[in-house]
Amino acid sequence: MKKLTLTFLGALLISSCTHYYYVPNVQNVPLFREKNEYRISAFYGAGEESSCGEIQAAYSPTGSIGLMANFISAGGGSSSGFNSAKGYCLEGAAGYFKPFGNAAVFEIYGGLGGGSQNHKYYSSLSNQSYGTADLSFVKVFIQPSLGMTFNAFDVAFSTRMCSMSFPNINYNSVNSFESFMLHKIDEKGHVFIEPAITLRGGWKSVKFQVQCLISADMTNPEMFIGEEYHISGGVYFTIANRHKPSVTSKTE
């Protein structure tokens, strides 16, 4: 049977009857260079077992401060739904960015997120479902990155460090192993380290993005509560004053 893991948090099934309880989302890497820039993007992401839809936005209210918001909805497991999981996460962040030269940008963001997930468990031995679990989670993260942005191409390297806790876990009729896992993740938070590379190509205002990241549980890696990688692709929109056509006036 497949295990299950979910978003950012969420959960999704992957092998045996054990469920995962974390899926990393796309890292939002806006690479701002000036005041009043906007970013809007939409992605499809996947990991070992997860399937995710993601929406992100970012804005620079000043020449050095950036704001961002991220949403992910994920699910996975059997098509019948007897052994499956689904969940969502919403997060916001603020940070600092510093352009260098004509294209380079350093930025660092810190944020807070949260959401919920639902699991349905199934036994391949008895061929029947045997319980459910509902979890809520809270996530705190910091994300530095360094990148280069051009009219037709962007590249960035980032590393997200996040702490995740589960303040509310409710379950019923689960077997002893799942009960043990749910009890263990309820005992303490988990710290993840997630390096990523982001590539964008296209035009000034519209680019296509691909991002690959890996995730490592630094707190209790032997528990395997989350997916170890996340690959995503989608479309990325930029609104910036420097991309607007200049207007020259003639005097007669």
C-alpha cells in the first residue's frame, strides 16, 4: 500500500499503511529590485506521492522591504478515498531585499503559516478502512536567497529553514502504529532545512518557472513524517515600473 503525504504541510500516502504529515511548498523568491513591484504566480507541484496546486503573491512597498503571501492545497492516496489525505496551508511573510549591480539581488524573508489536514486510513490485510485523523499545524520560517534577474531569464538559490508544530491532533479508530506516530509528532516540533533552485524564462512581464527543492527533517529524521523533495512548474507574472515603456514628450 502507498504511504501518504500532505502539504507543507499536509499529508500524503506512500507505502505500507503509514502516512506522511508534511509536504514542502514552493519557495516564493520574488527578486525585487525597486519600490512598487508586484509578483503573481500559480504552480502545480508534486513530490513522492503528493499532488499540489499553489498560488503566490508578493509586493515591495519600499525600495528594500518586501511582503509575500502563499497558499497550497494538496492531496494524495487512493482514488477511492479510503486511504488518502488532503490539506491546505496559508502563510504570510515580510523581509528585506538588496539589489547589487545590474541584475543581482540578495533577499531574506521571515514568515508564519498554518493550516489543516485530514487523513483516512486503510488496511490492506483486512481490506477495509479503520480510522481517520484531523490535524492542524503552525509553521515559522526564515528564507534567505541570492539570485540574478534579467528581462528574459531569472535564476535563484534559496534555503528555507522552518519549524513546524501540531497544536491540535484528533484521531479515532487508528491502529497502534498510526497512534504511535500521531503521538510522537504531537510531542515536539520539527525543524526542516530546504535548499532550492529556481529557474524562470520568458519575457519581462511573463515567465515560466521551474523549482526543485529537497527537504530534510533535522529534528527526528528516522520518523519520515514528510516528503523529501518537491518539484513544481507554473507561470510567473511581474509588474514593475522599469518594465513599462518609457514615454517621451515632444515640444513644438
